[in-house]
Amino acid sequence: MPAFAQDDDHLSAGDFQRIATLIGDHVGIRLPPAKRLMVEGRLRKRIRMLNLASLHAYGDYLFRQDGLEGELPFLINAVTTNKTDFFREAEHFELMQKLLVPDLLARRAKERNPLLKVWSAASSTGAEAYTIAMVLADMVAQQHNFGFSVLGTDISTDVLEQGRRAVYPAEMVTPVPQGMQSRYLMFARRPGIRPEVRIVPELRRLVQFQRLNLMSKNYAIDRDVDMIFLRNVLIYFDKPDQSAVISRLIEHLRPGGYLLLGHSESMVGTSIAMRQVAPAVFQKV
């Protein structure tokens, strides 16, 4: 395969625009021209896997050699942003423990051991979903009056697979409180050069993952969800898509259920027909 210097290897303007339009239409994420170098950098690994010579050859493969249908999932995996952390925007988890879950349980006081359903709607590698599970598991251990299940969904098959494996770099779990680390994380007895940890099986059993495209017109998700986390994703969508996604999500909340957005998306919430109870936290009435 001929060697190409990266400085000389670029997508054509037309191929980048086709990719940007494709991702926008399928996933809702907008890729302005300023993102071109980022997209090219992420695609180079995929190009090597396909044994293609250059980004130009990748454009030929996608759009002029009928490779798009089989390649689309890999293209989505390559260009979607999957930033996530354990206990990211920790105020939401404190609020969940002190206000949201007690309110949800009070509304279902007549039920014996109600099951709370929580949906991490852009779960990435699963750090958010497992953070939710840790907080709820601690509450169950103290109160013994409810059960819970957590669903993580994402468009990227790569990050969903990591969520199912539940294996993370050890440095990534630093924000997890020490007590929770001892209860919910397994550390290797002989850590390697890059130590890893795994979520304990008792917690993994309570967290499921499935692929879902937020741009789909219908979501194959239960319609009695108690809490939905959709944080730091809508900032990548334009306003019409933001409104459409939020409207669809609300349909899956039970009355009194909560929608949590990212703090950077607080202005998105100004148009939501729900009661705001805290910054970026809304309740279906």
C-alpha cells in the first residue's frame, strides 16, 4: 500500500460535505467545516483497517464504489463523540438521591417494592449508567423498599460493547467515592502497565445496553420510565432536532418522571413543557 503523508491526505470538500450530511441526517450531529480535521483524524484508523491507501480512496469506497451501506455503522462509530466520566456533573446524582428518588417512591407509596426504571439515553461507554446504578444500589441497601433497572442506549456499537464488558481504565474511576469503589469495582490483583477495573457482576446484572438512534421517529423503550438522563448530547443537534428528541423522550416518562439534561444545555430546557425543579432537571406533570 503506498505511503501518504498525513499533511497531504485529506477528504475532498465534496466528500466531507457528503459525510457531514449523512451523519446529520442519520444521527442528528452537525459537522461544520471546522470539524473536518477531527473527522479525518478519526477516520485514518478505519482506513488502515480497510487497507485503503488514503482518505480520498475512502471517499471513493463510500460514495463511488457502493460501500456505504455496509460501512455506515463503522463511520458513525468513528465520528461520534463519546466523552463520558463517572459522576460527571455530580450535583445531579446528589439531587437524585436526596430529592428525585424519594419523590418518585412517595408517588408509588401504595406499591410494594416498586421498580424504578432509569434510562441513560446517550450512554457512551456506560460510565453514566453505572454511576446511576451505584447511587441507586446504595439507596436500596439502606432502605430495602424498592428495586431498579438501568438502560443505556447509544448509536455507537463500539461504546455499547464496552458498556456490556464494563471494563475501564483504573484512572477513569477516580471520581467514584472510595466506599463505592470497594463495593462496586473489581481491581486486578496484579495490575498491568495500564491497570483496569471492572464493575462487579451484581451491578452489571442491573444495567442493560441496546443500540438506539435518537433521530429515529419511534423508540422501542418502555413508556413508564422514571428518570431519563440525556446530558451533553443536545448541544451537537440543531434546534428542530433538539425539540423533536425531547418531545419523543417525554413520551416515555411516567407522570411525575424526570428528565435530566447537561448543565451546558440549560437553555435548551427553556422550551420544554415540563416543570423545572433544578438547573437542567425537569419533571413531567
